[in-house]
Amino acid sequence: MQVLFVEDDPMNRRVVKDMLHVVGANMAEAPDAETGLKMIADGTFNIILMDLRMPGMDGLTAIRHLRERTDGKESLPVIVVTADTAVDLRERCISSGADDVIMKPVAMGALLESMGRMIARSAGAAGVILS
């Protein structure tokens, strides 16, 4: 499993990387949205984790750019990882193209549950039956 975490805070990236390492997933890191979009263009990832508030381009804008692609990468699952507590947060994220939202500080159970749903959805779209 190849995961890209687009997050400007190095400590947040480290914590999530350690969580993913426990379950055997590899995590690449992007410190900002522009770098993340370039890494998506150049790499192969199964899931994108996206912070919302970063210097320069914000996470919702980056998700909209990703969804505008036409090379197959536009359908990559995106999980927003945020500390934002706005009432309409989930709706704004989903309407921008995110597949799920989890809150910071990231709990391993919430992260793995969300990733599991994304994997199951991708497998279902590909016609794979999970047993």
C-alpha cells in the first residue's frame, strides 16, 4: 500500500507514518499541496491523505485540481486529515472531491477504518470481491 500524506507539519507526518508502518503501508510525504500534486503526477499511490490548511494552496483547492485530471489519477481516494471543526466542514470537503474526513489528532483506528473503506470501495469498483 502506497500512501501520500500532504501535510505541512513534520510532526503530524511522522506520527501518521509510524502508524502506517505498523500495518505495513509505505508513506511518502509532501510538505505542501503543490509538491503533493507533483508527486501524484509522477508517482503511484493507492490513497492520498490531505491536510486542509497549508501555506500556499490549501487542501480543498488541491483536491479540486486532482479531480480535474484525466489520466486515471483523478479517482484516487482522498481522505482529508484536519483539525478544523467548522460545522459544514464535511460537506465542503466532500463537495470539493474528498472521499472521507478524519480529525486531528489522528487516531490509528479512525485512520485505518477510513483507509479500509477506501480500499473496499476501490476493490468494488474494480469488480474485486473481498472475503
